[in-house]
Amino acid sequence: MSTRITKLTMHGFKSFRKKVSIPFLEGFNVVAGPNGSGKSNLLDALSFVLGKSSTKSMRADRLHELIYQGDKNIPSSEYASVSLWLDNSGKTFPFEDPEITIARKVNRKGNSIYKVNGKTTTREKVLEILSAARIHPDGFNMIMQGDVTQVIEMSSEERREILDQVAGISLYDEKKGKAQKNLELVDEKLREVEIIITERLERLQSLEQERNTALKYQELIDQLKQLNASLAYKKYQSEKNRYDSLEGDVGLNETRIKQLENDVKRLEQEIESQEKRRQEITEKVFVRSKEAGIREEIEDVKNKIIRNKDRIESDEREIDRISKIIEKLSSYQSRSGSYSPTIKTIISLQKPSVYGIVSNLIKIPSDYRVAAEVSGGSRFWNIIVSDTNTAAECISFLKRERIGRATFLPLNKIKQRELTDQQKQLLKQPGVIGLLSNLIKSDPKYIPAIKHIFGDTIVVENLGVARKLGIGKVRMVTLDGDLAETSGAMVGGYYKKREEAASDIELEEYEQVRKDLDEEINFLRLEIGQLNDKLDKLRQTYEKESQSVLDLDQERTKIDEQLTLMKQKRNELFNDRAAVLDQINKLKIRGAKTEAELSSLKLELDRYQGVEYIDEKPEVLEDKIDSTTSQLNSLGLVNMKAVEEYDRFKGEFDELKNKYDSIRNERDSIVDMIEKIEGKKKEVFYECLRNIDKNFREIFKDLANGESSLSLEDQLNIQSGLLIKANPGGKHLLNIDSMSGGEKTLTALAFLFAIQRYKPTPFYVLDEIDAALDKVNTKKVADLIKKMSKKDQFLVITHNDYTIKQGDRVYGISMENHESKILGLEFPEIKAG
């Protein structure tokens, strides 16, 4: 046993005026005495101290009626108190004491107090402590007078309610009741919200129409703004093209002026030269001989041959130097193949639309190389391709072959980085060298890629200049490689220059120089051969010719003729120049008018800053403007606040709808909970019925050696009545209502014992349960109690001699002078045989 009653003390309780202590031992305890001696008051005392709230079950109308009532000779008690000692050696209760005391006291005013181990507490705390041992004031471990008869006289539904009580069905009914009340409240909320939603839906639909009209109006306004902006842009572009054309014509005419002036200058130089030559001839006629002239020319040819040979030697030395440079640059470029195998693979595909990596397609002046390397970073190894299709093909190839990853810059889509107008102003500040993309040389077609990488970076002399300009205003890099990002991040320190790998452009330039030198050498060698031939002829002429003076006269006559023609040509050039200057003046006047118109258009265009233009012809744009204006006029008056009102009202409506959905979900949850409670209730009830039915069969078998059963009138309805059937004395199976009085009592006791066994407690109190039994059935019941007392503690109140004899100890109670007295007697165990 987990615990048991060790002692019961009463003072002023009912018929026990004086303080009485009764020690109870394990096993079968019997209380006997004549009627009216106060035997049942022991059971009432137990019920009282265990916290029973109903005074009716303790045979009193009010609580103070439990106090001892005196007579003329003996005064009444002021209070009634009962103390119960329970064994705690097995630590059943949450105390270290080997034994605990539960006490209850009531005064004449009907006020009662509880104590545990001498400390005042509450009834709830007492019930909580006792529940650890399954002890409850209304438990079935205490069968009072009339309980058996009550079971017999009950209807089948009332008997089933006993199982409800045992199984704790009331707890589930209470939960279900609360859930159903909550369900009614939730249903009421749903109805209220549905009414509000219906009312607000009409207003929402009306607002939605007004809001759609307002949105359409705003859309047309934006569209009209875009069309006007596009038309202004088209006009501006047209006027700009006209202005640029005029500027171009002015430029062409100015170029023509320069050309004419150069022609005049050249012609005057020729005239001056011819006049000088004529003067020389006149002088030479007097002094020069034929042989002297030829001899001088021979010397000139010899000197030219020597100069050509010297030039050839110089060119060969230069070719040798350039070849070494090309070899060194090629070696550097090969070593700088530090770029990944992925890039090498793509380059090796030799696709015409794959131009190469950035570092090989640009030429960086040595002064800016460090700045460019730091600014470009890993983007130096980006691959420039013609378009996105080529980039996609290369990426698919890398994926398919599982080679690696690379970054491609498609020229048809790559976005160029540019400085804002405010950032461009920084280019004029002291210490700013310029925009990095403008300091790098490359083929013009690669400019989009170059500006993508370097278009937003300016080069400054040092970090001090960058700080003066303002870190974060623009991306800046110094000549020695310190970098300041627009985010405010600064990168710097010692920078180890990488080997200067030559770009393809530099290599091509050196190759071209070497090629030009080779062609020059070939030309000089050819010229030397021609000069040698000329030298041979001059030497022959030196010996043969003799009439040099005559030739000079003829040359002078020819020069006179040429001078006349040249002066005529010079006059013509002067006239042409005057005509072109007049044309330039006219073009500049037209340009000034166009520039004024352009300025006016620019002001209009600035009004549409940030608007995306539509690429259509002006006449198409004008038609669309007329159509959009017509649509705007057709809308009439528009409530522009409808958008804001609709959004606000829609938010409130959605919130209300969410609330409705939430309440709906809450309702579904409650319905689901009710179904689960009902399911759990049935599960617990049927489990209780099965176990008590099993106990009933076993106990009835011991009592009457017969068959028995418990079942519902409707097996599928736990609200139906409980049928108690048995066949006492070997008869056929009968309902308890059809049995004789003794059979009913025996069957009802078996039923109550079955309930006790289902929820066993440390002790059982039975008050005259054998009163209606004959000797045979009394013996059966007493023997059964004797058997069960081997494990559990029994306190049996009885008149029956056989039952008294079966007790391990007997407590006799008598009444003297309206006061109960107790006498204890322990019987020795009688061994068989």
C-alpha cells in the first residue's frame, strides 16, 4: 500500500464529546455496536476531515450541527474537530515526515479551518495533497448506508452516470460546454462582421470605380507628359542636327579657307623660288662652265649614296632593337598568361566576335599604369565580345565542358559608366589629372567596355588631393595606386607593380614600325642602285656635254612663262577665298538663329527631366498627343483623392475581411475542438466501461461463482442506460432489476467493488453493506473483504457476527449518557487445521 490511515482523532464531533483517538492498523478493521451508538459517525468524521462539502451526506442540515449537542446536564461543545493521521513512509505525499496529519475544525458560526501538519491551509490545498494517493471526499472507496440500496433503485441512466463520474466525463462535458458557449459567441461575431462587410462592400465598389477613373486620368497625364517630352526631344534633336550640320559646313568652309591660304602660301613660295632660281641662272650664265656643273652633281650623287648607306645601317640597328623589344614583350605577355585556363580556352577558340581580354586591347601610358591596374583590378581579365549572343555561347561552352567561369563584356549591351555633371566639375580642380578612360588608348569600338570599367574614375596626383576633393564624392585613384571609392572605402598602401605585359595594340605598333623600317631599307637599297646608275651616266655626260650656258638661257625663258601662270593662279585663289569667307558669314548668321532656337528647345526639354522618350516620328507623336488630350477631356471631373480614399478604405476592408477569416478559423478550431473532446470523452468512457466490466466479472465470479456483465443499452451511445446483468446461483443471466432483494444487493456490491478496483485507494470504508444479506451471501462478502484486506486497509461498520469474526481487530462503540465510547479488541489469527 502507498499509504493508510494510522489514527483518527475526534473531539466534539457529533456523539464524541470528549477527545477520542482510534489507532487503525493494516488489514480488516471492524467497527461494531448497537444501533444509535455512533458507529456511522466514524464515517461522517472521515468525510468531514477529508473535505466533504455536502452536510447532507454527513446526516446534517448545517455544518455547525456536526458539533456535539449537550443536554440539561452536559453542556454542548464549542467546536468539532477531526484529525486524520496518514502513513508517509513511502513518501506518497510531498513531505519528509514519515506520517502526516490532516485536521479540520468547525465552530458554532459554521466557520471551518483546515490544517496540514499543524499549519493552517485551504480545502483546495488539502484536496491537492490527498489526490497524490487518489483519496477524495466523494470517492467510491467509502460506501455509506443506503449507497447499495441507491444503486439498486437507480434507473439505468443513473447507473451510467456513476461510470461518467468514475471516468471523469464531467470534465469533458465542462470543456465541451465552454467550447459551445465560445462557439455561440464566435457565431454572433461572424454575423456582426458579415453585416458590416456587406455594407462596406458597396462603398468599396463605388470607390473602386472612382479610383480606376483617377488612375486612368493619371496614366493619361503621364502619357501626355511623355508624348510632349518625346516631341520636344525630337524637335530638339532635329534642330541640334541642323545646328551640327551648319557647324559642319562652317568647319568645312574654314578648312577650305585654310587650304586656299596654304595653296596661296605654297604658290608664293614657288613664285619666290622661281624668281630666286631665275636670278641664280642669270648670275651663273656669267661664271659657270659646263664641266663645273656636272662635277658638282656627281659629288651630290656620291654624298646621297653615302647618306643612304648610313641610313640603312641605322635602320638595321633599330630593327634589331625593336625585335628584342617585341621578343621581350611577347615573353611578358606569355608569362602574364597568369590569367586563368578558362580565359586561355575562350581565346583559343579564335571566334571572330571574341576580341580578347581588356589588358591586351588597351594601351596605358606608363605614368598611369599603376592607377589603371589598381582601378581595373580583376576586370583587366574580362573578355570583350561583340554581343550578348557571343557571351551566351561562350558561357554555355564553359558550362558544358566544365572548364570554369569568366566575365564577358558584350559591346552591344554593356552599360558605360559616366560622371554626373557635379562630378565633372571636379576635373577642373588643381591636382586632378583627368578621367582615366580618356587617358587609356584603344580601338574606338572598345570604348563602351573601357568606359564601363574606367568611365567613372578620375586620376589625381596623390591622396591629399583626393581628400581635398572629398572622399566619396567620386571614385578616385592616385598615380601610386591609392583608391578612394564612392562608398567611402579607401584602399592603399605599398603596391608591387606587376610585370608590364604588353597589350596587343603595343605589339602591333612595334611590328608596324619594324615593317616600315624594312620597307625603308628596301627603298633605300633600290635608290642606291638607281643613284649608281645615275652616277655612271653623269660621268659619261661630264665627258660629252658642253653647252651648259645655252641650257641656262632656255631654263630662264621657261621660268618667266611659269611665273606669269603662277601669278594668275594666285589671283584666282584670292577670289575663291573671298567667296568662301562670304559663305561662312552667312552660315554663322543662320547658326546663331538656330542656336537661339536650340536654347529655347533645351529649356523646354529640361522641364521633362527624367522622362523616358518614345522613339516615334514627330507627326506620329502629335497625333498621339491629340488623341490623349481627347481622352482626358472625355473623363470629365475626376476625384483624384479617390485613389488615396480607396487604398485606405480597401485596407480597412481587407483588415475587416482578415478579421472575418480569423473569426471563421476560430470557429472551425472550436468545432474541431468540440469533436476532439467528444471523441476523447467516448474513448475515456469506453475504456472505463471495459475495465470496470472486467473487474465486475472477476469479483462477481468470486462472490457468486456466476457470470456477469456491464453494457450500454445502446452500444454506440454513451448517453444510454447502463445494464447490469448477472446469473447468481447458476441461474440464467438476469438484469439487476429482475433479481431478488439479496441478489440485487450482492450484484450491486460486486458493481461497487469493481469501481473501487478500477480506481484503487489506500483504504476503504464500508458502512453496514451486509445489512440486507442473508448468512450465505454475508459470508461471501466477508470472505471477499478478508481476501482484499491482505493488500488494502478496510474499515467495516457492521452488526453481523460472521463479519465481526473475520476482522483482524474490532472496535466496539457504545452510548453512555448521550456520549459515544470506544473499546478496541484485536483477534488472534486462526490458522486452518
